[in-house]
Amino acid sequence: MEPYKWKLLLLLLGLALLFTPLWWWSWRKNRQEALEHEDKLAAFANKVGATVTDASGDVLPWSAGLASPFLGEHDGVMGMISSAGGPQFDYALEFERNGWRVRVCEASVEVRTATTAGNTVTDYEHRIEVATSELVPLKIVTRHWAQGRRFRKWAAEMPQSVADQERPLWMELRLAEAVDQAHLAFTSDLVEADAVLSPQVAGWLQAQADGQLFRHLTFEAGIVYTTADGQIAEESVLSRVDALLDLLGHMPGVRPRNPVTAG
């Protein structure tokens, strides 16, 4: 073998010896974190009587055909550039809470970092859904978040269930003055939406104006759903679920629904 080939071979071996331990340490750390998260999910599921499913089973949300994970941030060409792979759902919990069927699905995506070529970080979000009787299609987003182009654009986009109608309409809804200052809303039917948004609902929205629990809500196809950053965590999920059930309790005529017929 020629001398330069020996040098190249030695260089490659040296790099392998250098990076293999780092790769092994990273893999082991990620695996340990995944096992710890699964233990927490199992404990959460046991506490609320939920079924928990990993990626080997059905982990898709009921609204999977209606909305992309991460509000579509990683869809299209730009999403392909910024992410090392498409978003995927990893876990799902389904349980009953005060007579309502609830499903919580965790999604992840590997995002390329701008600082180091080839490195990625994992972004997580979880989608919380409650199966309801049929409601007028409606999107609500807190104005604090709507100031960002991403959330305003999301609210103005017609939901898939509306777009599939023969004569789809999607309009901005003017809320009660005190609520309108803090929220942006769009609907397919102004009259029906106004009837659903009772004074009690307006009070609920006012209480959530800071966007800490809910940045956005979508009502369509017999499902109300929202998303939050991060992995599924018992305390934050139950806080949001209970707040959602409180909201639904204030909406005239809204009842629990079998999730099999909710999508």
C-alpha cells in the first residue's frame, strides 16, 4: 500500500477511535432518557386508568388527518431543510376523564442545529384531544401568540374538515370586547359560533388570556384539540385536560362523544 494510503487509513482509524465513544455515550444517554420517560408514562397511565401505546402500535391522534404535528412547521421544502427527518408520533395515552374521552399523543422531530454541521436536537410536542358532539368549526388563538406570523397564519388557514365541504367559508370572528383584545378567532359560521361562545365561555377565555395553558384551540369534526411544547408530563397534561373539560361544560349543548365516531 502506498504511504499516503496508510496515512489516510490511520487518520480514519483515529477518527473512529475518537468519535465512537462519543456516539456510544450519546446513544446510551438518549436510551436511558427514553426508558425513564416510558416509566413516567406508565405511572401516569396507571394513575388515570389510561392505555399507553408506543410507536409499535397506533400512536396517531384522532385528528391526524386534520392537522400536521408542530402546526405544519416542518412540512414542505423549508421543513425538509431544517429537519433531519419528518415529524413522527411516538406515544399515545387514551383515557376517560369525568365522562369524556381524552387522547394525548406525543410527537418528535430531529432538527438540524445552526452551530455545528451534522448535529441535531430533538423537538417535542404533545397534542391533547377531547371527543365531543359535533361543534361549529372554530379556531381560537391568544393574541400574545398571534403576534407571531406563524400563529396568525395558522388561525387564518381553513381547517381540512371545512376545506372538504362543497362551499367552504372561513371568516374572522369578532369576540366580545373584553375577550377580543386577548384572542383571535376564525370560524366557518359566525352565527353558530356566536351561539356557542356563551358569556361563561367568554369568562373562561379571559382567564386563559395569558396563553400559559393554551396558545390555541381547534374545534372540528367532533374533536377539540390543542398542542403544547415538550413531552407528555402528568401535571401539565391534566391541568390542560381539566381546563378543556371546564370549557366544554360551559358550551351549550356540547356532550361527550364516542371517539370512534369523532374523527
